Amino acid sequence: MTVECFFADAHERLKCTNEEREQRLEELLTLAKEMTGSVDPLDFIETWISPGQRHHPKFGGDPPSAGGAESDSLKREAVTTIVTVNERLPVV
């Protein structure tokens, strides 16, 4: 709720400035409040998407396990790719 306090304080301080500055800062304050959006925690939780909900496997199923023959094969393939790319790079 600190954001709400910030905007309330800024609005109160505007009353102590000259008219020109008040008008200019009032517009900026309005834009800042719009950009921030709702600061209601329930609104945030209601629209929050957990990492599990965000993740969609590219090829379906679970990712490969951290160990085993399949993992070793993937590591060898990655190393081979890196070595091949490095061999093609010019020496500077």
C-alpha cells in the first residue's frame, strides 16, 4: 500500500505549489497513477499467473530428466555443436 500513500502524499503536496506547477504536476501524477494501475492486492492475485501455468512444453510432455543416458546424449550433442561452431569462427 506504499504506492497509495505515495500518490496521496503527492496529491496533498500539490496544494502547496503555485498554480502553474500544480497543473503540470497534476497531469503527470494522473499519468503515473494510470500507469501503475490497481494497487489492490486482491486484483494482483486474481490476475497473477503462476510459473506452472505459464510453462507450455514445446513438444509436449515433461522435459528430459537431469540424468541418465538421454541426458548424456544431449550433453554430447551440445558439446559437438559448440565445437563445430567454434571451428568455423575466424581467429582474430
